[in-house]
Amino acid sequence: MTALRVTAESRGRVDERQLIARVISGDPRAQRDLYESHVDRVYRLAYRLAGEEELARDFTQLTFIRAFERIAEFRHDSSLATWLHAIGVSIALNGLRSVKKSRARDVPLEEASGLGTTSRSAEPDLKARLSAAIDSLSEKYRTVFLMHDVEGFTHDEIGAVLGIPAGTSKTRLFQGRARLREALADFREEWVS
């Protein structure tokens, strides 16, 4: 099974390298394939960081503009997806700083596609408090929490995207979750059932 996994992974790397080479050569179909393969996940992450559709669309567009401008610089040290997400996180965080948006969201966090993995519905006040608690986390905790617990990135991927060791990602997630537990402590008995 390991040999099959390595072969499939190797094949994915070869296909990725071929796609990137075609993009660099100016092949419009390759550009579309690259975009379509990654746009949904880049957008979801941008949406979770920005909290609003318009900013998320802008950040996603800027991510791909920058990626296509710099695709020839891609060194294959990580996956193309990790490289794209690093660009996307950088653009989103810098964009949020430049527009000086408050972290209060106009749209509930759960409206992002695929957010919940549980069918259990929470009390509306808990949802509002959870969203506010996530928004109140410092940028370093919020980013790791959203990438890991909401989007499903591994700590290695988060480390590669944010330029931090995987252990730092784990620590930030642990500390961010602790802050969320404190902020939501009065709901604990209701939610633990």
C-alpha cells in the first residue's frame, strides 16, 4: 500500500510539475486548470479570514494574480496548494490590515460552505458568541484555528503557509482553543451533553 501511495504521490508531483511548466509557457488551458483546481479552497480560506464575501473575492483574485506573476519562482519545495495558500494568507492578512476592518462579521461564520462537520445545531446565542469569540482571538491564534479546525489544514501545511514550525502551529491552536473555551465557559454544561 505504501508503494501505491508513493506512486500516486509521485504521479501527482509529475502532473503538478507539467501543469506548472505549461502555465509558465503561457498555455491558457493550463492556467484555467490550475485556477479551477485551487480556487474553491483559496476562496474558503480567504472568506474565513476576511468574514465577508466581497473581501474574500478580492483576496482570492489577488492571490491568483500574484501566483501567475510569480509561478516561475515556484521551487517545488512544497505542494502547489501550500504555496498558493501561503500567498492567499499573506494577501488576506495584509489586506485586512490595510483596510483596517473590524473583526465583527456581517455574515455568520457557519454560512461558509462546508463549515460544520456535525449536524448538531447550536443555540443561536452560542453561535453568535462563538463567532464573536473567534473574531476576538489575536490574528496568530485566529489564523491557525481557522486553518486547522475549520479548513482542515495539517500543522505541517499551516507551518509552510505561515512560515512557522509545525510545533508553533500546534501551540497557537492549543492556546487559541483555550481562549475560546474561556470565552464560552458559561455554555459548557449545555454543549457537553
